Amino acid sequence: MHRLQSDVLEAIAYDENAHLLLARFRGNGETVIYEDVPQDVYDAMIFADSLSGYFRDHIEGHYPRHKD
């Protein structure tokens, strides 16, 4: 997992073959797996001015998820 400088996200990892995004949250340390996340959505998040803002607007609530 890649550590981030974000208020919400502590670290993320992406499996480009399975299109899975793993996100570990600050505060509670919970890890959530988001399914069917396209590579371009992940790439856009990495280069966004606000990682947590992009995550909230484009990933959370848009893709199936389950806790790791």
C-alpha cells in the first residue's frame, strides 16, 4: 500500500488486473476494498489536487465495497 498525505485516507493500493482499490482510512484504520474501479479513475485520484475530495466525489458510493 502507498502511504498518503490525506486527511481521510492513510494508504491505498490498486490491483490493475482485478480493478480493485484498497483504501485504509485514518482514524479507525479500517481497510475497505472497492470493486470494478477503472484504472483511469484510480489514476485521476492519484493526480487530484485533493485525494480525499476526489475519493469522496468519484469513488465512495459509486463502486461496490466490502471490508477487508
